[in-house]
Amino acid sequence: MTDYQLPESLAQIREDFLALEQRDRLLLLLEFSNELPELPARYADHPDLLEQVVECQSPVFIFVEVDDADRVHLHATAPKEAPTTRGFASILAQGLSGLTVEEVLAVPDDFPDTIGLTEAVSPLRIRGMTALLGRTKRQVREKTAA
Amino acid sequence: MAVPVDTSPRFSEYAHPERLVSTEWLKANLGTPGLVVVESDEDVLLYETGHIPGAVKIDWHTDLNDPVQRDYIDGAGFAELLGSKGISRDSTVVIYGDKNNWWAAYALWVFTLFGHEDVRLLDGGRVKWEADGGEYTTEVPSPARVDYPVVERDDSKIRAYKDDVLAHLGNPLVDVRSPEEYNGERTTAPAYPEEGTLRAGHIPTAKNIPWGKAAAEDGTFRPLAELNALYREGGAGIKDDDTVIAYCRIGERSSHTWFVLTHLLGLPNVRNYDGSWTEWGSAVRVPIVKGAEPGAVPTR
């Protein structure tokens, strides 16, 4: 896998974080947090469709869609009192959305450890994002296993 | 030059009412020379979304813990941290945070390890501040650096290590985790599976009083009579002259209980076992009890 190339969207996010000082990385994470879109109405009305990511320190729920063109869309919701978790979800939602099933499944499981946030938020907290990525990939596998 | 204490009648029943301030008091005293307000949260970004005007941020993980060893920062590190936040040795520090002041209490406990004398909690934390119409700003203050003396941590009085707990067995122990963790049904706290252990259960003889029971719905501490019912006769059975150790998973929730027992009930000999279950539940050959009963002191 030495020739593996991270999809452009994720590579750009990583580059943006790594270009900043630690303190500014937190502010960029806050920007992501604020950009987390509202759930589409069809899910907001159906909490039963959402999966809770229990590894995160605050309640966060995700739902993965795979469209007819085999493109992945990640939806997530977390309370405003949990900006770090919202930020993690937003990074993945923006970084993964529109990628193909194959591309999403190929994203390294340790991607969250590589974007320069471990020191800014602490290794313990970054594990919440690892869990989000893991559950997203599992949902993608389940939804394409037909 | 300490800032005058909050004389609200509802605090006067506690043993050390000077350890609490109300939202009204804080609104009236913001900007008073000698007062520094500190926010300490579980969520590392919450401060950035908006905080009490003038408040500085201290993060339990990235600021108060040593980045390599499982321990707190040392005297030099603490002096550097506080000096950079504009806190002097004689500053009045008021700490507040999310989750019923869970992390704020933890920060207060660490401040106490270094003997910082005047450190108080904002009763109810962020939730109460918001409910009472308190203002937030995203403007981060840049306090002028001050000299904070290098004072070595005193771990002997309010901190317990694993061996201290072994020697303590037979005296009151309070396990402040959820019943599921206490019973041994799970090796992690609900919603915190990343802090797991190899074994589940509790330390023999520990009584289970989940920390959150000390907080009312609005996040403030419960009245003294209710706290007494929880921890003294009829509850955990703690008496005035007992030595007590509280623990949880990493020592944060039990800091909240330590604050209640020490400053609200006025018990003089309470220690927090910060190694807590993440150490005990993975340690070799320490006694463990599973199930809802406290269990007995092991005979060997």
C-alpha cells in the first residue's frame, strides 16, 4: 500500500491542519464544528435510523447513505455543547462525502491520528474520531453487502 | 488580597461556603482586581465557542496532565501555566465548566495539590450561567504574565495512590461511578469505552454513590440535608472523624465528590484516588468485588 494516495478532499483537510500552529488548529476544528450541516429532514424525523457512536464523549449519531452511483454520504448530528465531537463529525462528513465506496473503505483507520490534532485535543479525545470513521466504514460495508 | 466571599444565604449551611460563588455574585464581581475566572471543560473546544467575559481556559488534559508520565505537571509547570494565565499566588480563582462542574472540580482539586489557597467553584457551572442569562464572548483575553512561585505539589494530604488504598481497606471508600461500572457489568463508563480496563467491578467495601447525585437538576450542589442523607448515616455511613477515599475511573468524577465531602460537608480527611479504576482494574493481584454488594475486606 505504499502507493496509496489519500483522496483529495481528505488530503486537503490534513494539509490545512498541518499548516497551522497548535492553537490555530483548534480554531480550524471549531470552524468545522460550526459547519456541520443540519440533518436532512428525512433523518431528523427518524432518530431510529441513526446510529450512536458510543466511543465519543458526547452523544453523536451518524447515518451513512450510499447513492445509486455508489457514492457515500455521511450525515451526523451532535449537540452544540459538544463542539469537539461536532468538529470530528464535520471533518469526516466533508472529507468522505461524494467519495466512492471503494475510496471510503480504503481510507486508513489511523487517518484521525495524522491530521495534527492529537496534541491539540489530546490522544484520548482523538479516539472519538477514530471510532466515527470505523463505524462509518462498517455502515458502508453493511449497505453494500447485498 | 482576596476578593470578598459570596455571602448568599443558600451557601451558609455548608461547612466552607467561601468555596462557592453564585452566578449573581460572579456577574457583580467580574473585573474585580485580584479575581481570575477559569473555564475547565471536558470538551476542549467549548471555551472557544463562547466563555464568560475575561475567563481564561485551563484544559485538564493538555494543561494539567504531564504529557508523558501518568501524573500531574510539576511545580515548575504549574508556575508557568498559572503565570501565563495572569494568576498570582494570592489571586482569587473561580473555576467553572461543563457537565455540572465535573472538570472544574478536577481543576480545583489539582490547584489544591499545589496549595493555591483561594480557589472557588461557580455553583452550577456553564449550565447555570446560561440559564441565568449570563453573557458569553469569544474574545480570548491576553492577560499580562505574572510571577507565580514554584511550589511543589503536596500529594500526601488529598491524593491517594494504589498502595494507600490497599492500606486503607476497612475505612470508608466511595465509588462514584455508575452502577453498571460498580457492579462489573462493563469495563468502561457509559459513553467512554476508550478508557477501558482488563477487569470490572469495584474495590472491596466501597459504597456506590454516583457523583451526579450530589448535583441538582440545574447543576448546582444539593442542599446540605440531602448531601448528608447521601453520604452520612442512612447513605454511605461516613462519620466526621473517618478518613475517606473517593475514586472513579481516572479521578475526575471523584474530584467532584471530594469537593462535596471536603468543602460542603466539612470532612477533614478525604483523599481522591486519581489512579482510580483505570489503574485498579488493570493492576495485578489487587482484590476486586463484582455485583451490587460492597463486599468484605480480604483476609490475606
